[in-house]
Amino acid sequence: MRRMPQILIVEDEPAIAELIAVNLRHNGFQPVWAADGEAARREIATAVPDAIVLDWMLPGTSGVALARQWRADAQTRTVPILMLTARGDEPDKIAGLDAGADDYITKPFSTQELLARLRAALRRRAPEPPQERIVIGRLTLDAATHRVFWQDTADAEAQLLKVGPTEFRLLGHLMRNPERVHSRARLLDQVWGDQVFIEERTVDVHIKRLRESLGAAGAMVETVRGAGYRLSANAAATSARAAAANSSPA
Ligand code: CA
């Protein structure tokens, strides 16, 4: 099982810290609470967290000053920081981002939005996927050259398919996780990530485009009724058999 990402919550108001911690725990994160900068420093000395949710207004050292310190420190330089604040002013937002925060969320916030932004921040930090070549059946995705190839038959020459950038990312995700059902919400989270507020039917539009660009291989992208989508090598084989059966003289 994957290790739960550890999130350091630096917040002096226990009720808010608790609300965030409960939601993080319910969503597969491991929260650690620090009530001020000093406590946060102790926690970081014990274990560098995967991300920090940082309140602006803290007793002692302010959130902005802490963000600036952590950005300057080699140990914490790449840890995503999500600033939390009651201020909504543009100059404050810029000050927070200038100090090195990755994102900014204004109180009162919805915990769903906090989670979505935290996931996006963690994903942005995640290392680029290796420049791999994924082959499923007769479909090949070459991440290094951003190309997709399809072989009509086992001995046919591979043909280059024209696939748009979003469809390419979508296909990459489906091919990295074949035979698995992906809900629209999950695809939005995994493929779109940063633009978490787009509608789920956008996924349907891009799936349709992806199928069109894949041509004969489009049948590999299956709709799983009421659940989502799946990329299956078997689906193509089935549909190829069906097509062969249909085209054979009766
Ligand atoms: Ca506070």
C-alpha cells in the first residue's frame, strides 16, 4: 500500500486545525498539527512533511515569514505550501505567493476546495513521469516523442495517430492503468488536476474526441455504464472479431 502523504497543519486556532485534520484523515492523508512556528519547526525536524497548510496569522512568527524561511531551506524548499488566511486582498495574496506559498485559500473555505488544492499542489510537485513507451495490444504510446501508434494487424506497419494534448494525457493515464474502471471524478482529478472546477461532462467530450482520434483502436476505450471508462486490450480484440464477422460474406 502507498504511504499516506503527511500534511503539516500550522494553525493556532484548534477548531480550524481539527476540522482540517479530520478531513485530511478521512481522505487518506496523515495530518500533523503545529500551533505555531516553533512547533512547526520541531515537527519538520522530526519528519519533512509532503505538504504544509500554513495559516497567515500566527502568534509569533507570521505564516508569510515561515513560508519565506522554508523556501530558503534546502530541506523544505520543494515542499508545497498552501497558505490559509482570513484576508482576501490582492496585495496580501501576492505577498503570500511572493514568500513562496504555492497556493492561497481564503477563510472561510470549503474543505473540498482545500483538499482539491492540496492534491493539485502535491501533483505539481510530483516528479515528471518517466519518458516511457507503453504498449497495450497493438496500441503504443510514446511519452518521449508524444506520439501514438496503432498497428491494424500484428504484421502491419504501425501508423501514427493524431491525438490532441488533452486526449494524449487522458490516453496516457488510461494506458498506465489498463483494465481498471475510472470514474469521471477520478479522471478529472488525475488528468486535469489543476483545473478541478471543470464539469464532469467535459471528460465525456474528451473521451469522444480520443475515440475519434484513435480510429480502430477507439474501441479499446470502453464506457462502463454508471461507473466511468476503462481501457481494455480485450475490447479491441472483441470489436475486431465483431467487425470481421460483420464484414465476412453471409
Ligand atoms: Ca490564525
